[in-house]
Amino acid sequence: MVVATGAAQLVFGLASNSVISGNQYIQIGGSADGTTIKAGGDQDILGGGIATNTTVDGGTQNVFGVAIQTTVANGGFQHVHNNAFNTIVNAGGEQNVYIDGSATGSTINAGGIQIDWGFTIITTISGGGQYVFGSASLTTINSGLQAVESGGTASDTTIHGGGQDVYLGGTAINTTMDGGVQSVYGGTVVQTTISNGALQYLHGNASMTTVNAGGQQSVYADGAATGTTINAGGVQVDWGAANATIVNGGVQYVYGSATGTTVLSGTQHVQAGGSADDTTIGSGALAFVHAGGTIDDVIFAGPNASLVLAQASAFTGTISGWQDHDSLDLGDILFSDGLTSMAYAQNNDNTGGTLTVSDGTHVATLHLLGQYSAADFALSSDGHGGTLITDPAVVQQAQLAPALHG
């Protein structure tokens, strides 16, 4: 049936394959299948009505009932005030999900738009755009964009390509990325997982991020990251503030500030202009403070932990936890047998002491917490002109006794 401009069709039973340039009203208990809505045409699905396999070709579908398998394109609109399932939005089409509406299983292709003030779930974005002012769950982004606006929340998004932008007042929770970009512009993201070439750009706040192999978290001057875990092959570049980071085989580059970093394995690089405080270095791990960088309150938390100070003479922090096979590399203290000197002076209260190392020109004054003696420190060359301090393993007399008297 053809419904011309100015005409109307009232559907109480079943209408099939109608072409609408006027108005089609699907009443309670009514259903329409295979309708095509042309420019200027309207299909109103009232409460209790159902429309299936509709093509919105420049017209408008208003959903107060249920719409299933709608295709929207060429300047067409779908306005959802109740339930829409499996909508396909092609170039020039727009799906608007209002506060009283929900859309399940929508696909947003290139040139298509979904605007979500209500609730959307299991949306697939393949070149189009989703703008979230309400709630979006289980979105998959192959290409295109999900923009989480003020008041909006996106949860359980998977990003293979394209991007997710999170603006001030917006929140993204539990995003999984194996490609694409998550950009945070004043918003908040929680529990993002970044892998396989994916990137996170922080101009806002991120907490509990996991960076896996091939992933990178970039924290800009107006950004902050808390509780990031950097696994093997992952990278964090910090120009802003990084707090409570765990380096678990990956690399942290600090150009801003890093507080409370734990290096279980892998490396923390504190670059020129960067500062680190309360860094814990685990067994076999490394913290490297480059010229122009600073570090305070370093904790050695295992044997074979290493701290490199390119400008040891400028170090003013404290060191604790020093133990067997740990090492300190003093880059600006030149090593030469007979010229490089070392002295350890214990504090009067026996809670620590000062290790002084000099090459005759430069002096490093290292403040240690804990009970040590001069025997806990040995000098050698670091192989690059600087001085290496190690804690040689000490065999206790009690351990030797069985062998001596056995």
C-alpha cells in the first residue's frame, strides 16, 4: 500500500510492505512489516504496537512501542521512546534514544549517528558515531567514534579501532582496547585495558589501568593516572601525575611526577624535569634517574635491585632496604682505583647513616635508613666511567660452622 503525502494509515492488525510519504499509525495490537518511509513520511509506533523490517529512507520513525530490524539512512530519523532492537544506521541516518528509551543491538555504519540520552546495549560502531549522554553498555568499536559526554557513562566497551573520547563529566568503565585510541578530555576512565598498539591519551583522570604488550598510556600535564599496572611490553609516558603505578615488566617514563611507584620488574626512567617519590625497586628491577631528573625516598625491596643516579651529587632523598647484591650506579662520580673514596657514618640513634662517595671533584652524599656498616658497601667501576656501589653477599659465621666442624 502507498500512503501519499497528507494521507494516513491506521494499523490495528497487520500492514505489510507499505510505502509511506504521509503518516502510518500503528495502534495497540497492530503490527507493520516491511514498511518504507520516504522523505516527509512518518511512522508512529504507539505503545503495544510493533514494526519490523522497516526502512527509513529520509523519513521518521517514532517508537513508543517496539521496533525491530529498522534500517535508517539518507536523512532519516529513528526516535526511540521505548524499545528498538537491531537497528542499522547507515550514512545520513540518525538514531535518537531518549531518556525513556532503549536500543539493543544497533549497528552504526560510516556516516551514521546514534545519540543516546537513555540506554543502549550491544551497539556496534563501524565507521559511524555514538554520542553518549545517558548509558551505553557493551559497545564494540571497529572504526568510528564513541563520545562520552557530560553525564554519560560507557561501560564494557571494546575498541578494535577508531576511538573513544571521554569529556568532562563523562565516565568510561572497563574499556578493553586491542587497537584504537581512548582520549580523555577532563573526564574519568576506570579499569581500562590497553594492548596491541592501542593508545590512551589522558587530559583527565584514569584509575586502575592495565597496559599490556604493545599498549601505551600517555599522561599529559593536565592528566592524572592512579593505580596503573604496566606489564611486559607496555609503556607509560608521564608528563602529568602518576600515582601508585606498578611496573610489572614494562617501562615508565617520568617527565612529570610519579609518586608511590613499585617496580616489580622492568624499569622506571625519570627523565630531565621529572620527579619520582617513594619508588620501590623489586628484585632484578631498575630505576634510572637521568640528568635533570630527581628521585626521593627509594626503597630496595629485593636482591639485585638497581638504582642509577646520573647526577648522584644532586641526590637529596633517602634510601632504605639496602641488601645483598643490590647496586647503586653513581654516574657523575668518576671511578678510579686509589682516587675514588667512600666513607660510611652511622647516625647517633642507630637508625641509619650517611654514605659519602667522592672522586675528588664530585661528592655524592647518600642518606640511608636502617642499620649498616662500611662492610655493606663495595666500590667498583660501572663500566661507563662512573662508580658502582654494591652490597656484597655476606656469609654468616653460623652458616659456616657446620662445614667447618662437619
